[in-house]
Amino acid sequence: MTKSPLAGQENLLLDYLQRLERHRSDRRAVHIHMSRLQPTNRRGNHLQMAASAFDHLVKMLHAQLFTLANADLMVVYKTPVQDDIEAAIVKLRFLFADDPLMAEDRGTSFCTWYSLEREYQQLVGLARRMLQDEIERHRSAQQKATSAFTSGPPKGTPFTPELLAQSEAALHQADLANLIRRQAVCALVGQSPPHPVFHELFISINDLRQVLMPSVNVASSPWLFQQLTETLDRRVLSLLNKRDDRTLEGDISINLNVSTLLSQEFLTFDDNVKPGMRGTIVLELQKVDIFADLGAYLFARDFVHDRGYRICIDGLTLSMLPFVDRERLGADLIKLVWDPAMEHQKETAVEALRHSGLSRIVLCRCDTPAAIDFGQAMGLSLFQGRHIENTLANDIRRRGIARARPRSY
């Protein structure tokens, strides 16, 4: 798990080369420097065309293609298909003939060739450097994002009742299907790959704000924002009711308000769920919403529990755990928000985590391996966040490479 915070093609390239260490004979590689082309020649469609030039070799298991974060391509291939590789390179040079790079030394700066038998260590060193560069870039981007997040609420037009009315009207007309996101909550034990337990379905408030009211600071009025989320709840439930992609067949979680659980929209949603599937649907409620009207929560909790759903209290921090009794609140799960400062609170964290039930805690916002290391050290096994998503994608790609790899070298 601590091998690398990234799960990109650089990591896969290094892993693939290391696996070839004892099978280097009759293997070569070509590094195609797409990043050296002018920006107008390395848009998405150009990169797709470049990669597709090697599709037939990849499908025939004669080559493995890696699309790197800087847009470069690395192709590792068997020597007998050298002519096919060079033909593909000729095709690329023709496609980008108008780029100044092709006029420079007749395009020799476009490609770098390697023999794995003679230059294996050089190529592995390059792969390690590219991976490290991408790790540093990733960390820098995270630090900037964290700085922007902690510097204060976004500036913009204050959220007013008039803007709320306009937003609610727009919500009823907007097509929210493209804004629905999925993020897995996974079981993670030791060094085993993550196993999805359920997927959270949600609409990013930032995405929604960019669509409906990009210049408005919705955080400027918590109560108006709460009203907006209730309207959003009803639209999401309505959207889920209309979906025909097996979304409501279980193993999902949905963010809702307590008041929404008592609404007609939820009753309609409930009617569309197969009775046997309700036990695999988790309803996530925010802590602020629960304690704003504890009586309403207790009533809603009993209602949804009777129907077979499970409840998760979302948005808890470590300092809140001693004051939130999961069992007394009748919640099935809680979501604990990861904070790097928790690494220095291990001694005080142990008792609070055990009191809540280690198997009932999801450590969320796990964007780095440090969060996983902390959670596993504390005995947690359920995790959610960008790092988990990257690890899942990495595992899927690894399995794809394993299937594509020839059985004999």
C-alpha cells in the first residue's frame, strides 16, 4: 500500500519493466516524446490517434503501451515486430509533419529507442524518475488544493433568499444525470487490493454551483444552503427513480437530509427499491442535520430501519467521537474525516475509535497513503477517498496487463 501514492501509468511502466528483468532478450522500447510537440498538436484527439497507431500490436500481445502523465508514449515491444513499430512511428511523423519538432534533425528528437538487453538499467532509471516527478507534481497539486481550501470560504455574491428561489427553480429544470458521481467505500486489509463494499452516489456541490450559480458563495448562509440541499435531495431521488441502469439494486449509499426521509419523494423512491435490496442501501446523514432536530432524526431512523435501510452519520472528526454515541443514536456506520493531524493523536484516538466500533467506522477523504497507514494501525478496515479510487483503478489496469501479457517470454 505504501509503494507509491500514485496509481498512474508511470507506476505501471516501472512495475512492468521490473517484471521483465529476467526476460530482456528480444525486447525493445521506444519513448515517443509527444510532450515536445506544440500544444495544438497534443490535444486529446491527437493523443488518441497516436496511441491507436499501436493498437494492433497491443491486441496481438506483441507490445505494451503506456500513456504517461505528460502525454508521452512508452511502447515496450518484441524485437520481431521492429518493422511494425517503425511503420507506426512513420505514421505519427506524417500526422504531425507540420510541427517544428519534425524539422529538427529530421524528427530524431521525437523518439528515443532502447534495447532492454543492453540499456535495461537506463530505462528502469528513467521510469523511476518519471514516477518520482509525477509523485512530486501530485503532492504539489494537493498542497495547493489544501491551501485553497483552508484559506477561507470562496468569495462571491452572498447567497440570498432570492438566489435560493432562483436556484431551486433551476434545479427542477436542470439535467443532473451528468453530475452524479460515484466513489467506492472499500474494505482494505493488509497489503491486499481494496474490495468495494458499496458505492456512494452524490452530486458535488462545487460542480452544481458551477452549473447553476458560478458567482455565488453558497457557504455564506448555512440555513439557505440547508434548504438548497433538501431541494437537491428530492431531485436526486426523482432522478434515481427514473434510472434504468440497476442503480437501485443495492450496494450504494445516498446523502440525504433527515426531512427528506419523511417526504413523499422518499416514499416513491422506497417503492422502487426491491425489498431484498434495502439492506444493501446506506442512507448518509450529516451530523449537523441530526442534532438540529434530534426528535425528527429518531422518528426517521426508526422508519427507515423498519424498511431495512442502514444509516451512516457523515462528517465526524476525531474530536467529535467522544460526544457522538453511535449505538445510542442507532446508527449502523459513521464516517470519520481523515486529517493529517490525527497522526499525532494515536493514543487518544484508540479509545474513541474502539468505543464507536472499529468495524463500523469508514475513514473517508483518504487522499494519501498516510491516511490508510493510520487507519490500519488503528484497526480500521473501511476506507474511502481519492487514493482508494486510484488504487482501484491501478488494480484494474494491473489485471488488464496481466491478461495481456504472454504466458511465455
